[in-house]
Amino acid sequence: MTPDRTPVDPAPAGHAPSGAGSPAGSANEHEPVDPAPPTRTPRWRTVVAIAIAGVLLLTAGLAIGRLTAPTPPLTPTTTSAEAGFARDMQKHHQQAVQMSMIIREKTDDPAVSILAYDIATSQAQQAGQMFGWLNVWGVPQAAPEPEMTWMTRPALDGEAHDHGSDNDAHVMGDDMPGYATGEQIAELQAATGTAADEVFLELMIEHHIGGVEMAEAVLDRSTNRVVVNLASGIVTAQQGEIDYMRELLAR
């Protein structure tokens, strides 16, 4: 008797039977495996870190700026050298303006007329500056002590500094150096012609010498920028005018 044989369908072309020709489980050997996802810092943490760094840099910059910035000068007080100079030099300048206007009405010399005009305009402007200083500093225009008091006090280096004055030392309440007396002003008003020119030049030379002395005195007693700048300008300008007036007088 012949056994019953049922034909077995061959495997489809191109497909090997499961497990054929390879060890068990080798079918997944070449499949890609996803790597572990990278660890990421949350976005808000990055933003916060940047903000903190910016604040720290700003704070450091402000601290350095405060440490390196120059200390602002102290406002002069009513008894300071700066305030005393501003009050006394205003009065000194106003007399120079007065004498200049007197000779402008009298002189026939164009050089003297032009010089008098320059002195009157420049010193009137400077007197206005010093008036403004006292207002800005919040101190009164009227002095709380006699004239020249500020010049009797020691300079910044501790010395007295007489600045070439004819006196051994300045005295509180004395007239300012170079300041013309009432009799001298009356003499100028009464003079005429060339004599008036000579009186004016002689008085103004002494007046300028006194002005230079006062300016040098405040330079020895102040580091205030605006005061130092003006006083330095007064020394330079008036010394130049002294030399010029001596030439006119000799002529």
C-alpha cells in the first residue's frame, strides 16, 4: 500500500523560511536602533542666565564708574576765599569801568579811547560773572566780614603770600590793592586833554597791578574750576594791558 503524500507548497521566491540560514533571532541584527535623546536645558533657564549675567556686568560697570569718577568740588561758603574774591573783585572791576567811561568822554587819543572801551566792556562782563557765582552758590552778595579778610587767611599751602604788595601783610578792612581813592577819581574828572590821559593811565596801571595781586591771591587759595579759570585770565589779560599802558604813558 502506497502512503498518502500531500505536496508541500514551496516558499515564495525571494523569501527564506523564518530562521533559515541564520541563527535564531538574527533577523533584527541590522535594524537601526534610536540613540537616547540628548539632554536639553530648558529655554527659560538660558534666558534667566543671560539676564543675570547682564545685571552683574551693569552693576560692576556702575561700581567702577563711581570709584573712578572725580569728586565734585564743594560749593564755596559765604566766608570762603572764592566768595570774598567774587565780592571784592566785583567792586574793583566796577571802579575800572567807572574810570574808563570818564576818560572815554575826555580823550582825543584813539589808542586811549579804544583801551578804555576794552577795559570797560571786559571788566563789566567779568563782574557779571562773579555776581552770578554768588547766586549759584547760594551766598549773599553783601560780605559778612570786612573787605580783604579772605586775603589775610593762609593759602592752600599754609603760607600767607603777599603777592608783591607794598604792605607787609593785608589787613582786614583796608582798601583793595590798586583801588583809587575818592580824591584820585575827582582828579581824573577834573583833568582835560593830555593831562587827563596821563592821570587815567597812571591810575589804571596801579589798578591793574592790584587786580593781578587779588587774582593771584585767590589762585593760591582755591581749586574751584570756574574761579581758577577766570582768575588766570585776569592775570594774563591785565598784565598785558599794564605793559601796553606803560608804553602809552611813555609816549
